[in-house]
Amino acid sequence: MRSPAILLPLRHRDFRLLWTGQTVSRFGNFLYSVAQPFQILAIGGTPLQLGIGAAINTGTMLVFLLIGGVIVDRVPRRRIILASDLAGGCIVASSPRWD
């Protein structure tokens, strides 16, 4: 039985690793972006503070996307993907936990 054409790239080990890693990374980023506003509200943040947090998040993303665009033109893609996912994981893991 032949597999559908959309699954053909999954025959390549490197693509499977990339796809799996990016799926896990994006899922984690999604969960973090959903949990962060709830965490701000849970520790007693006001709607204004929630908005400031969202504005800071957007501003830093804009700055780092511009810097990242310059860097990614000069460094191999694989190294960039690994470094950015590792850095993002470290940042999320080092975030303070408020019980």
C-alpha cells in the first residue's frame, strides 16, 4: 500500500527530526503564550499590567526578529534552529514559578 504524497517527506530522517522538533517547539510556545496572561492575573496583576506585559512581549519580539533576520543570513539554518529553540527552552524553564 502506498502512502499519501503528503507523507513522502517523512521518509527522510532529517526532515522527521526537524518536523518533530518544530512541532514540539511550537506547541510549547503556544502553551506559554496562553499561560502567561493567566499567570499575570493569578499573581494579582491588573488589566493595565496585562496590557503592558503584552506590549513588552510584542516589542521584544519585533526587535529580536529584526536582529535575527540579520543573523540568519550569515549562519547555517540548522545551527540557528537549534540555538533558538535551546535558548527559548532555557528562558521558559528559568521563569519563576508562582504557586
